Amino acid sequence: MAKLNGLDPARWLANTFDKLPTCRNSKIDSLLPFADSELA
């Protein structure tokens, strides 16, 4: 899914794993690959 949205999958995954422990449940959707394209 990340690659289809113009993101580097490995970079997106590493960034997601970094953010996941401190991400509030209400903001979990922001970690999805199509929610943000700053990692492209």
C-alpha cells in the first residue's frame, strides 16, 4: 500500500514503528500510508 501511494515502503514502516508506541489511539489512522505523504 505504501508503494502504491508513492512512499518508500521500508522508510514508511520504520517511521511507523518509531511513532507507534507513543501514538494515541484516536490518531492511529495518521500512521496509515495514505494519510501522509511526507516520507516520499
